[in-house]
Amino acid sequence: MGTTDFAQKLAGQIVYIELPQIGRAVEQGKPCGSMESGKWVGRVYAPISGKVEVSNEDLEDNPELMNESPYEKGWICKIRPSNLQEDLKNLMKGEALVDFIKSEIERVKKIKE
């Protein structure tokens, strides 16, 4: 589990992350951690339900890895799924994701105006 390049760019420079604890049960769509940037403090939501197997402890000392390498070194945790087939049905994909990103870009533009 991690963040997307788009999300980290919206957030700005990540300065702190509260990682989910190893062994913790997480539920899809529910908060399991938080992160801070120079702009805001936000919750991190579990994309699937399951148990946290590993957390990326490198982020504790270097949260900027989320900005520098969101798809490689900046991952947050690994979750062993408890109901993967059902959880996958609930994830945003395809045109719904494209529409969401477009609406977020428009929302940010209006805030900056």
C-alpha cells in the first residue's frame, strides 16, 4: 500500500507519516495512519481489509521518500488481505478514477484562484 504520484504532488512535501502497526487489522476505507505535509494533515485509508504484515520503517526517518519515490521506496505497508475478491470490487478504476482525478485538479485550481 502506498500513495500515487498524483496524490503526493497534491499533498506537497511529506514531512511526517504515522505508519500502521505491524499485526494491526485494517478495514477497507477506514483510517489506518496519517501523514503531514507543509499544507495539511491527512488520514491514510486502507485500500483493502486485512492484517498489516510489514510497515516501511524507512519512512519514519525519511518521509520524503513518499515524494521522491512513491512507487518504489515510498511504500507505506504491506497488507495480507482477508477478503481480496470483494475488496477489489470496491476500488475505483478506469473512467471513475480518471473523472476523480480531473475533479481534484479542478478543485485545486479553484482554491488557488
